[in-house]
Amino acid sequence: MDNAHFSSTAISAGEYEAAQAWGLLASINLYGCNKEKITTPAIFKEFLAALTKEIDMKAHGEPMIEKFAEGHLEGYSVLQFIETSSITIHFDDKIGDRAFIDIFSCKYFDADKAKAFCQNYFEAKDATCASMLRN
């Protein structure tokens, strides 16, 4: 049985509760970001602190920030545990100044609010968001 509920729009709190979901995943793609903001680890830390506050989450420990790979695949990846799961980010400053942000939480959050916050923070020219219930 397929229990996945995938949507290109945000899933409402009512849908989340009606599905008796165990969690919510929001995958946010940002395009045309401010290059300095996607290549500066100190900014990543500031962003994570602000994002967790914006979506009413609480960070668990310090974020892991690593720059690795080679050529056009080289870039920063970030992992921040939150008390209800995690936030992962992959930055691409080689092709299009992009950021790929996944927020997973067992506690409901507004994916549209998260998308707007991320787009504004990284000064992205465009953004998309897809949400999925985990149950």
C-alpha cells in the first residue's frame, strides 16, 4: 500500500493531522542565489539558526559543514539535526548558484513559509518546493 502523499504545494496542518502522519518532508530548490551566501560557512550557521526559529524548531548540536567533491560537483553540504529530525543543504556555486534544502520533521511546519524564508535569505531569483507526508 502506498501511503506517500506528495504535493508540489505545501501540505496543510489539517492534511498532516488527517493523515496521522509521522513526519513531513519539504524539498526546497533555490536558483540564482547570492554567491557569497552559498559559499560562506559562517552564513550557513546564521541561516540555520534563523530558519529553525522561523519554522519553530530547535537545533540539536552544532551543524556539520563540509566542502568536498571535485570539479563541477564540488561544494558545501550542511547537516543540522533538529530535535524532531534534520535539515540538510547542498550548495552548488559552480552551475547556477543553487541551493537544495531538505527539511524533515516529525513536528508539523509550514513548507511554504520555509520556502519563502529560504528564498529571501539566499536572495534566490526563483524557488520551488515539494512536500511529502511520511506515514
